[in-house]
Amino acid sequence: MRHPSHSPHRRTLPGACLASVAIWLGLGCQSAGAPFTEAHAAAIRDSVSAAMQEFRDRGNAADWEAAGDIYSNSPAFRFYENGVLQYRSAADVRAALGAFPPGTRIETEYRDTDVVALAPGLAHVRARFESTLTGADGFAFGFGGAVTMIWAHEAGTWRILSGHSSSPIPRGE
């Protein structure tokens, strides 16, 4: 009796299977792209920190049009406040900013800011903040809390893609 591997009617893999294996092996040997280095992550942290400063400066200067430009136009944009979806689009944020009476400013100070580079063009920011909204008539209102934001690099600049801000709620003890 002959061993099956020595049979004159040896079985062969169909051409489609061989082609699939070749493609799979070829893809497996390709480069995964440029590595995400610590130097790149540090550059992202620096540039997002600068974008946050620019955002702060625009609010302090009551330049609401320029401040509104820092929000992403992506359909994925969302911003929550105190656990509630407040803005479904950058246009919603811009409309809210545009509703401020002329001369209204927001001065914000960030503390314990942590910028995490997630990937090329993507960063997560978490910080505590203290803000004061001041009207041209001298009215002032202060508030603070915590904020988290996802920043995306779009069209040569950093923009807020999503975020959440919340203020502390006193809890009964």
C-alpha cells in the first residue's frame, strides 16, 4: 500500500486559496507605518497646549468668532456640560458664543492640565478650570470645575472634536 503523500493523484490547493495565502503573507510583511515616537507625542502635547492658550486668549479678548473657529466642524462633534449633551455641532457652540452681549469676556485659568497624545493628530486633555464671565456693564459670574476634551488636528490647526465640562455638586454627608 502506498502512503497518501506519494499518491499519483496528489491533491493541490485551488488557485484562489494559494492567491489568498500569498496576499495574506504579503500584507503581513508590510510596514505598519511610521512609529509614534515620544518626540512626536511631545510635539503634540506642546502644540495642543499652545492651542488651549490661544483659545483662552480669544475668550479673554471677547473674540467669539475666532473662539468658535477652534471647534471642529466634524459631524462627530459633541460637547457635554454637567452630564447633558449641550452642543451637537460646532455651529451650536458658535450660536451660543454669538449670543453673548457685546463686550462679554470669559477669563479662564486651567490647573492640573494633562495633555495626552493619543495618536498622530489626536490628543486628550483633562484639566480643572476656573472661569469668570464678565459683561461690559461690569456684571461678573464665576464658575469652575473639570473639563475633558478630545483635540483633532484638522486643516493645519488643532480643533476641539468633543468634550465635557462639569462643575462640582455639593453632596450631603
